[in-house]
Amino acid sequence: MRSRYLLPLILFSTLCLSLSTAHAASLTEQRKLYEQAKQALSKNNPSVFLNNRAALRDYPLFPYLAYDELTQRLASASDDEVESFLLEHGDLPQIRWMKLRWLRLLSERQQWPLFLKYYSPELNFTELDCRHAHYLVLSNQLPAAYASAEQLWLSARSQPNACDPVFDHWRASEHFSEDKIWQRLKLATDAGNYGVAKYLVGLLSTQQQHGQRLLEIAQQPTRLKQTQHYTGNDEKTSEIVALGLRKLARQDLEASLQLLQHYQQRITFTAAEQLAVGYDIGLRLAKRFDERALPVMQKYDPNLTSSNLTEWRVRLLLRLSRWDEAYQLIQRLPPELADSNRWRYWLARSLQLAQPNSQQPLILYQPLARERDFYGFMAADRSKQSYQLNHQALELHPKTIQKVRNAAGMRRALEFNQRGELAEARREWYHLSGSLSRDELVAQARIAYDMGWYFPAIRTMGQAKYWDDLEVRFPMAHQNSLITAAKSRGLHSSWVFAITRQESAFMADAKSHAGAMGLMQLMPATAKETAQRYGIPLPSTQSALNPSTNIQLGSAYLSQVLGQFQGNRILASAAYNAGPGRVRQWLRNARHLPYDVWVESIPFDETRSYVQNVLTYSVIYGQKLDAPIQLVEWHERYFDQ
């Protein structure tokens, strides 16, 4: 369906075409010249660019050539020239890298006024932060210099060499103590940066024995089993043992729990250490559905300080069918948790499970049922109300749309897109997004949507935090291919749409860090196996990026997974994300559980959100396809059939 925002784009495009027809040949020539100049600059040859500078001046990607040319001779460029470039092209995504190199030169030349004019912590370069701190030392602003030095020092990572002068000055002052070394050593060992840790141990004097022991325990936490060596009830011993218990929990959870029971009777842990130990041991036990997590979490986080630990404490109670205890704990949640739709739902649901005859849950469900999310839709089902999709496009002033459309970053993004350089186009698009207001972001999202550029549209609307424009957020992309593939495999089209929306947000060339590819994010091995199983042509692995092919393969694999779980979309969705093996593992001793409890207790945060989103998106796409579907169908509510 054509967007109602498309007409302004067509009119704008027509206007641009009428204005540029006479120069169409020059645009074609500019593109050729750009490519030639780019290739030459990559070989440190600026002549093509310099000889054609005037012809390229109004080409959208001209700043990229100018950036490369100036960067190559930055050390010899005049300050005025660099400042002029920053003033004219300071909106380039890569401009911070030029600033890094230039500010480095300025600090080395002691040109501090100019350095200070352009330095900002927001550039997010530790090296520049250190150079600025060194300036504070040189200008005798010692309190500020030492404050910066301490902040830079307390890092688990090795810091740039540019930090050495300010560190040396700070360490020679009375404001530095051995405790600062110990603090950093704890950070480094906790993070597993043992090279840094070893260096820091060498700096210790009176605490070197403790430092060596801390490093040894971090690397070999099983040493804690030699309990006779860790008998002191002093601060350093408690820190060493606490770190060792946390490290051991990642290797041998059972041993860490047993040793915790031993050491907690002999060592007084600080509140921070208790919380850290309780988190690492309690959370791991809870995600294994081990009820021994409950006393650990109760003892080491009695005040519900950690949101994640607290949520898992409730989830474990739900998983163990301890409904009343879950209800009592939910009533104690801090406001930032209690006010969320998740825990509003579980307040009502746990009460319903604990007191089946109570009418209070129905009262609690009714306002929640107006929300458009997984918990709102479940509340609607529980209270027998209709789902509230609440679509509402934001009214924008035409000048807002025009301002965004005319932005230099927008022009560059569109030109990269025209050239098929999608990664560069998206980089420009995202960088521009960072400087826009809420209404401007919505305008940018609509422009992308009207172009059929759905992933940036969805992403940008999310950045705007405007959730009610369901036309942009849930596009009917690849509609014919998705519906055809779904029908051929006997799947709900809305479910296939929802999976695709969750997997890639309709980015056809999407590739995950793990190697998953395309609209429906198939691993190469899965794509190959599915193609063979179902007779789908797949000439090469790269062919899986073709939208039509990817949809055919993804739908076929989805039908295979659905069959493995007796047509249950909840389980099949979880399996599509985390693998069938893990889902079967999570089903052990849990087939009696209500579906909502099972979903809430999925150990992987990503998979839990994935399943909830897919089911929610299925409802939305069902409405858009004029084929309404329940959030969860009756046969999907029980796993023991």
C-alpha cells in the first residue's frame, strides 16, 4: 500500500528532476570523476581530485574526497585550512578521526588555545582526554589534573602512552596512594586483563603479597578449595575470596556454592561484595531453575538492589509454581520495576494463580489491556478485551520534512544509496539521526519508509521513541514473497512477517556477527541443508542473501521447526532463535507450566524478548493483513499435549 507520505516525496523528486534535467549529464560525469578521484586518493595521488575540484564542488560526496585529501597532508596543512574544513564539513560521520589526528598534532606543538577550542570529552578518545589532563598539569591546574588522572587511571584496560606524563605527575604527588593501584588491580583482574594486572602487582609495595594472591585467584579460582590459605577476616582477604567465588561460579557453579557456604561463616564481605557474589552465583543458579538460588539472592541482595537479580528471583518463584511468594515479592519491587508493563501483568497474574477465586486480577488487567505490547495483549486475553493497536501517525510541519530532506547528511546518504554503497549510506543516515529532534527523526523515518528503506525507517522511529506509527514501524515489505512462501508451507503469514521483522527489520543484506544472513537470518549451514531438504535452488552461499530465496529458505526451515514442536509457535519461535536443543532443555520438568510462565522464565534474555516480540508482531501483522490472529492460540497454551 502506498504511504500517504509518498506524495510530498514524489512532488519533491519531480521538482528536483525538472531543475536538474539540464545537468543530468554533469551528475553522471561527477559520479565518474568521484570514482576516479577516490581511486587515485587511495594511492596517495590527489591530482585527479585537485584538477577536478571545481567540477565536483556541488556533488554530494565531494566532502569525502576533500577529507581524504586533507587527511593525507594534515601534518603540513595550515590551522586556518583545517578550521575551515571543520566549519564546512563538521557533520561528516568520520570527522572525529580527523579531530583526533589534528588535536594530537596541536598538543605535540603545544598549541593549547587551539587544542582547547576543539577538544571535547564527547569525542570519546582516551588519548585526547590524557592530553587534556597533561595540559592541566602544564598550566598548573593541579586539582583538575589529578581528578582527571584518577578517572583515567581507574580502568581495567591498558591506557594510551599519552597518559603516561599525567600519570607520572599524579603518582609523584601526595594525592596518589597504593590503594589506587589496588583499586585498578581489582578492576583488571575482574575483567580478565591479566597483563595489566601483572604490571600493577609489580607497582605494589606493602600490598604486593595480597596483589599476587589476587592475581593467582583470578586466574585459578579453584585455589579457593585450599581453604587453609584464606583464613583472614581482613579487607584484602574478603576481596580476594569474593573475586575468586565469582570467577569460580563461571567454571564450576556447584563448587562455588559449596565454598560460599564455607567462607560466609568466616569472612565478613562488604555490601558491594555480597551483591556481586550473590549476583554471579544466584543468577546462574536461577537460570538453571535451581531453587537453591532463592536463599542466596535473599541473603546477598535483601534490599532488591539489583534489578536483574530481583527479576530473576521472581521468575524462579514463578517457574517453581510458588505463586503466593511471587506475588508477595512483586509487591515489594522498586517503582522502576513495578511500574513496567511486565510486572504490572505479573502482579495480577501471580495473584490470579495464588488466589483463583479473587476478582482483583481482573481489575488489574483492565487498564493494562490498553497497552500495545506482549503483556498488554496477554492482559486483554485474560480480561476478554480486544487488542488495542492504537495506530497514530505524528502530524509534522512540512518545513520539518523539508529541513531533514535538505540536510547535507541526507543528500550524502541518498547518493550512497543510489551508488549501491549501502553500508556507507546507513552510516550517513545514522550519523544524521544523532543530531535531529524528535519530530525531525520521525520525518527522517518517513522519508526512509517512502523509499522502501525499511530498516533505517524502523530504527529511526525507535530513536525518536515514537511508537504509535505502525505504518512505518511495521511495513508490508516483500509482501507477495512472504505470503506466497507462508502459504506454501502452511504457516500463518502474520507469523512469517513477524519473524522477519524481528530478525532483520527487513534489511535484505543483514549479516550477524555469528554469520546469519538475509531477511530471515539463516546460518549458511542451515540454508544449505534446508535447500537440499526442500529442493530450493541455492547456487552459492551468497545466493541466500537474495530476498526471495531467503524467504523461501526461512519459511521452509520455520515450518520444519514448527513441526518439531507440534505446531506451537511459542516453542518454534524460541527454537528459531536459540535452537531446538535448548528449547527441549528448557521444557524439562516444565510441560505443566502455563505458557506465560514458561516464556517469562526463558534463561536467555535475547530469546525471551524475541519470543515476546514475535508473538506481539504477529498480532499487529494479522490486523494489517486482515487476518486477525490471537497472541497465543488455545492449542499453544499447554505444552503437555
